[in-house]
Amino acid sequence: MEEKNQVNTVGQSHTQIIFTEVAQNVRGEVVGLDEDFAVRGVTTLEEAEAGWISFVTSTRHLAQAKQSKASGFLVTAQTAVPGRPCIILDNVWRGMLFLLNHLYPPPAPQSFVHPTAVIGSAVSLGNDVWIGPHVVIEDDTVIGDRTRIGAHCFIGKGCRVGSDVLLHPQVCVLHACEIGNRVILHPGVVIGADGFKYEFIDGQLTKIPQVGRVALEDDVEIGANTCIDRASLTETRIARGAKIDNLVQIAHNVRIGAGSVLCAQVGIAGSARVGETVFMAGQVGVVDNVEIGSRAKIGAQAGVKNNVPEDVYWLGSPAMPAKQFMSIVADWNKLAEMRQRLQEMEARIAALENRKTDK
């Protein structure tokens, strides 16, 4: 079944709205408007043409905004473009959220199962579930209302998938896993592969069966090609509202707290515990069994090998408090000068010792 395309190749919406109607919907103040106009779309300052809206989130972009061909802007009081139609908001992204949802709405929920899909026995499908080409859903699985499952997805035996879930193409959810409501899984995500657990038994490296599961709570979003391994015995759990970027590895038995954000290429080893609203920048590595306190921030490429307290900012490998790390970095930058001074001191000491020997 072919879907109706909502947007053409240049991003112009087929749904229009009047500029002042945008302001009314987002509770913004209109300034600089001489004549109302229909909004054709929303885009960047560089790409905008007549009839399009753009946005300015920083005063650094004001000069660029003045040169933009956009017919109007979403701004804050500090970033308003002089002499140009603007909608002033306390948060520009609130306006962007409304515009993007209004101009480029997702496909309406509809009940559809592609003829190439393979649906097992005792599978429960909710209302308006959409199942794309070559999807496989194994026995005893439950799919909630308005959930959309893209082409070539696999959902294993005994899974529970909530309502309003979006599985992009080629997502793999292995047996007995649980997906909450409004979860988004991007292409290539693998949920529930075996944890990486081997032990030497009688001199042989032996695989230890992984019989737990993965649970994703409501409003979780997982980026492309991220892998979350099932627990050894209990569960690997990603709590409500956590956002995980592309190419992240989360090992068995890990727990990620509500509202936490993990950027690309983060790797978290087995049984680590991450608190609520923790932020990890790109390529952070976390060793097994450590605990990271709520609201902690971990900088890019940090290597976390010890427990991290709450409400701190850590950097470096091994990770340490940011102030301590920056002090060390400052000393790194002086190493060449310090080496030269040390060599000069050694030469002077050697010269003094030679004088004593000569006497």
C-alpha cells in the first residue's frame, strides 16, 4: 500500500496556515508585520524563500537573519529581527514544534497489514495498527493501538508493544521484550540481543545463557543502529522519556534513569546504573557495575571507571571533576616549556658540579 506523501522534495508543506494564526496558536506576539501571509513552510535562514518562516535562537545569527529571504521569523525578545515580521516567544522551539507538527503531520493512523507480512498465532493487534512489507511478528505478541511497524521489522515471541509506537524499517525486537507507549525506534535498532557473558569452565570459554529481557518505558526514543542487550536473569531497563542517540551500546542488566540523554557512540558496560536526567556526550565509556548519580553531566570521550555523584560535571579519561581535569589540561599545555626549563636547570646543576670537581 502506497502512502500519501505529505511533503515535496524541497520541504514545502501541502498544509498552509496564516502567519497571525501561528502566533495565536503558540501564544506569541506579532511585531513588524505589514501584511499577513500564508506560511508555505519552515526552514533555515539560508534556504528560506518568500512565504517561508525561519527562526533565530541566538543573537549571533541576527546578521544572517537580516539577509534572509524568509517572510517571517520565530524569535525571542532578544533575537527579534529589526523591521521584519516576527513572532516573539519565550521559547522558539515551542513555536517550531507547533509549526512542524501542523505543516508536516505524520500519516494518519490506519489499519493495514501488508500481504507479505508474517503474523504468528495468538498475536493481538490493536486498533489502527499499520504493518509494512516483510514484517515478522512471532507468536503471543501484543501490539497496541495506532502503532506503526515499518518494512522488514522483526518482533519476537511474547513481546509487548504499546500504543502509538513507531518502529522504523529493519528494527529487531527479540523475544519477551517490552516496549512502552509512544516509543520511537529508528532503523537498525536491536532490542534484546544476548548480553556479552562468557566464563572459563573446564578450561573453555563458555557462553552463559541470557534469559532476561529488555524493557523500554513510555516516551523513550532510540537512535539508528543502537543495541540494547537483554539481561542475564532479570531485565535491562530504559526508564521513561530517556533519549538515546545513534550507535550506542547498552550492555546486559544496565538501568538508565528517566529523562537521561545518551549521545552517539556511548558505550555502557554490564550492570551499570545511570540516574535520572543524566547527560552523556559522544563516545563516553562506562565500565561495568558503576553508578552515575542523577543530573550528572559527562563530557565527550570521558572514561568512567568509578561511581559519579549527583549534580556534577565530569571530563576526561579516566573521568574526574571538570575543574580538576581542566587544571591538568592547563599543565599539559605547559609540558614543553617545563621540559625545556628542566633541561636548562639540569645543565646548570651539571655545570656547578663540574666546577666543584675541578677544584
